[in-house]
Amino acid sequence: MKEKWSVLEQHMKTHGVHTLLITDPKHVYYLTGFLSEPHERFLGVILIQGREPFMIVPALDEEAARSASAVTEIYTHTDTDNPYQVLKQALRGSSGILGLEKNYISLARYEAITEALGGKGTVDIGPWLQAMRVRKTDEEVGKIKHAVSLIEEVLKQSLTKVKVGVTENELVAEVEYQIRKLGADGPSFDSMVLTGDKTALPHGTPGTRQVAPGDLLMFDIGVYAAGYASDITRTFAVGDISAELQTVYNTVLAANEQAIRATRPGASFSEIDLAARQVIEDAGYGPYFIHRLGHGLGIDVHEYPSIHAGNHDKLQSGNIFTVEPGIYLPGKGGVRIEDDVLVTENGVAVLTTFPKTLTVVG
């Protein structure tokens, strides 16, 4: 934790920032080890030049914060307190230039903070935190690997319930039962199970559609465990599928594998997107790959980097992101194959291990 604060302190000196106020619960966890969802209540960790970080938490979370947080100076507020006055008193003086997460903080909260603290202006610290988060530590990699292992076991167990006539909603219920049974904190996003021509909807909504012979069946699922996310998609065949859908599957698999081969330090995110996209275009399905190749993965299930043809930033060791090409044929079906990958010093490690060859289920 101290290394992270040192990086932030250096940014503060460079940009003339007197006070950092970090209120995104994910960032509070990242910097202190305390994971909480305060809902509408105020939660923040504050760093002032020349002073150790301190926290302000809802009173009902005080015991949990003192148990989990690496920060020892903790102030609390009750539901009848004005948390911004508690913040003002804890600062013990002028806030100077404030560093805030402008992509997270609401206008109402911004106005309340600036009214209480005054200050001499604000600086967006989102880019500082993004640059820190994009390269995962060994500890973070271990937590993401654990989340990956859990979701793969969830998928394995859920597939045993697949049979002709079962509904998408019933399979989603099984997925989320297994998520809790196997010890994850919860799903990292709304679990998605689609069958038949609904698999042509990249973000379709599960419903009462029943699994039928000749269908494609898509699971896009993930979990949070110890504050870190996993995300996996696999597409299966229910009995015999058409030759066209088999071709689509094989094309998506080839695109997935080509993008992974292109993943290495120094390559650009645009390069790996285009590596997958070229495979799909060469097969004649270019117009049916309608989204980016992937997204960063960590304490958020979707975080920087965004893997698309317009992102020319370079890959660095420690980056973790998804590789998830897809082809979606309206009225027929779609295939997406998604892996979670880690950029290493020499190349890439694929964290997801669930088989990708076309598998018949049900």
C-alpha cells in the first residue's frame, strides 16, 4: 500500500495538489484494503502532503474499516451528520488545490465538497489512478486467477444442468447458485445465458426461451472474489448444428487465438484488435463482428484499457484484459469466445483454461 501512496504523493508534488479526496469505493479498496459499498453515504480516503492518509466512513462501517484497512486514522459520520463538515474538521485547515476523481464524483457531491472546503481549484486524479491500476501486481494477478478458477468451476457445474427444454432463466439461476455455493462474493455483472437465435445479441437478456436441438448456447459469466473480477464466454452446440454455424464457430476461435498470439509487451492494443478482426474479415464475416475485441479487468469488470482499433497505447507487462471476438448473424445465432489474458515480460499468459473446441452439450 505504501508504494501506491508514494506514487500519488509524487503526482501531488508535480501538479501542485495539496489534498487528494478519493471516494470511488473501488479506489478506496485499492489503496487501503477496505472493501465496502456505502450506497448514498459518504466514504473517502484523504491524503494531504506531509500527513499520513486518513479515512472517513459511515459509522456503521467503522468496525469493518478498522479491521480491514491499512489506514489507521479513521473518522466516522452517522446518518444525521453532515459528512462534509466531518471532512472539513478532519482536514485541520485549508484544502488548497483538491485532487478528485472527476469521472466518478457526482455534481451534487462536488458542489457539497467545494462548498464545505473552499479550496483553490481542482485537478482530475483519475488518470493517475488509471495508470497505476493498468499494471497489476503479483498479488492482484493471484486474486484474478482465483476469480477465474471460480467462474470456470461455476461453468463446469452449470453445464450439467443443460438439457433440451431447460430455459435460459433456469440456467442463469443455476449459474448464480453455483457462484454463491463455490464461495465467490457474487457475479461481476448480470449473468447471461442465451440460446438459439438470441445468441446473435451480444448483450441479450435471458428469458423463457428453451434450449432446443440444433441451437447454439452461450454463457457469458463472471464473478467477484476478494474484490477482483473474472469474465468468461463460451459458446456450445446443442446436438448437431448447421455447417454455417460450425464455420462461424471455427472462425471466431481462430480470431481469438490469433489475437492471443499477437499479445506481447510493446504491441499496441489496436494491433491485437486488428489481428482478430482480420481473421473474421478474411472469412467474409467482417460486418458481423460489431464490438471491440476486449476490455481491461481488475477491481472493475470493465476498466482501462479498451481493446479497439483506435487505441494505439502500448501493452505493458502486468496488463490484464479480455480477448473476446464474436460473430453475430441475425436470425441464425452468434458465437463469442472470451479469455482473460495477462501480458508477461516475454509474451502472454492465458488465465482462462476452459476448453475452447466446439463442445456438444445437452
